[in-house]
Amino acid sequence: MVNKLIKEDTKMFLTGNEVLAYAANAAEAEFMYGYPITPQNEIMHTWCKLLPKTEAGFLQTEDEISAGFSTLGGILAGKRAFTATAGPGNVIMQDAMSMAEMMRIPFVCAVMQRGGPSTATVIYAQQETRLTCYGGNGEGFRIVYSTAGHQDLFDYMIKAFNTAWKYRFPTFVLADGYQGKMREPVTLYDPASRGIKMVPVEASLLAPGKIGTDRPSNHLRNTFNMEEELMEVLDEYAVDFAKLEDEISEYEEYKADDAEILIITHGIVARSARTAIDELREKGVKAGMFRPITLRPLAVKPLRAAVSRAKQILFTESANGQLAQMILEAVYGLTTPYSTLYKMGVGVTGDDIVEKVEAMLKQPVTV
């Protein structure tokens, strides 16, 4: 057992990366495996700085391939382990993430997005949305929380551990370089004070008890001899994953009930959307926001309801429509016209959104 540092509600002024390290400790994480890559480095730095007090563990591996598979090894050995990465590291780690998907290993990873492709910038983007949701050779049986700020980072990092261990699908906290590097107030707390009980962890390899007498064998497979054999397993996974939508999908609506222009966005861009909506409302424009928090699985029913109420949609993100493509597939058949505001690898401001909405209002609406 690790020493939990947060015993009572504590307000601190931290970077997002620091918040994630404290959140992992609050969630009773025992070990972190990682490899340095900007903009997530301070997650590792903070985790290591706290080790003398937490008595947890850390291993810096030789690259992200090793970090991903070492995390899997720690989890299989019965540790509440996790990792974090960004950009090219997210790409390199997809093999381990796919193995977690195939073997139903409760892999937890914080992704601090940076600009791409390849090295590109070390600053900010939302260009790892599709990669995190569907990367690897598989079907994207993953749970992805998209955070908008520091309180989200703390809340959903804790939730990620419970979600991963309860449902046995790899689980991600999808943030970005802005969130990782900026400072803002956040309330840290002991999950127990919020009625949150951490799901127990247990070893999959060398588990206690005699096989066949005390327990069945833990037959974790990553390789199949026949196509039909693989399909049978994946069909079961698809059924399990489909059940998750109503149980764990989350979203946020802001002044969306009577919105004639619905802004659909996620992550930190949602904060700019809130600012824009307040300004537009003051000008008499009925704007509102739908923000998916779980990108996998999406909250499809409330999403379709919100889209059907609006007269126009605006998709905005710091990528070239990665979220929008997922949304449009989910609302297929609805005819609400839409416009886009995409800024690849660049932050979207409230002013950007106000300017775009005002331009939309001057154009004739066509379906």
C-alpha cells in the first residue's frame, strides 16, 4: 500500500501535470512507468519528487515501447500501475495499448497532446484524438475521457483507474500541453470523502490460490490460431463495450436547451466556447454548447437530441475535424446544417468562435 498524501480537501495552485501526479496518488496508484517526452514530463517529475512521502515506485524505461509494456507487466503482477505520454510517444505506445485492448488489461494512460505529425511542436494540439480513441490494430475498445481543466484532470484521473479496473478496457485521460503546463487553482481530495471506493486490484499472473481448486486459470490470450476464433472473442468484446455507453458516457451542456447555434467541441476548447457563448448571448444570439467528455464511448442519445434541437451546428477543435468526424457518424441521418472552425495545432479563442458564429449568421442556411 502507498501513503496517500491528501487526507482532506486541499486547494492548491498547480500545473496540470502536477495535478495528475497527485490524482494518481489519491487513486492509490503504486507504480508509474514512463519515458520523458514534452509536454508530459512533469507528471513523472512530480511523481518522483513525491516518492519519499508516498513510498510508491517509478521506472524510467529506455523508450515508450518499454514504458507501455512495463506498465502492462506491473498491472499483470497486481500493481495499480499507470503511464503517461504525448505525441510520438503516443504513437509508439500503441502496440502495448492494443495488447491491453486484446487481453482486457486495465491499462491507464494520461495523454498530453502536442502538435503533429511527427515531432512537429511540443506545445499543444487536439490532434491525438483519433489516435487515442482508435489507434493500434484493433477496433478501438477503449475508454477516453477528454478533460477541460485542472479539476477535470484530478477527477477523471481518479475515475480512470476505477473505470479501467471495473470494465477491463484500456482507459485514457486525454488532455493537452496547455492543460499540462498552465497553473490554476484545483481542489485535491481523498476519493473516500466523495464516496468513491477504489476498485481492488489483483494479480493476473501468479495469482493466489490453486488453479482448479481455489480459482479458475487466468487464461489471457493475445494470439489466436484461427480467424473465426479471434472473431468470436472480439464479438464478445463488442457486446461488452456497447453496454458501456449508458453506464459511463458523460457530457456537458452549456445553455444548450434553447440554443439555435450549437457549438460542439471538447477539451480545453470548450472553455473558449463558454466565453464565446456568454458574449453571444449578450448580443442576443442563442448559442449553446455540447461537450462530449467521454469520446469513447460517446453519449450518443443526448448528442442526437441536442443536435436535433438546434438550427445550426458549429464544430470547433484544434485539429482538422477529428472530433467532428466521430460526431457526424454518431448523428448520421440528422439534417441540421453545420459549419467548422478548425485550427490545427493552434488554440481556439473565444474571439475566434464569436467571429465565426457572426459570420455564420450572415450566410443563408442551406441543408
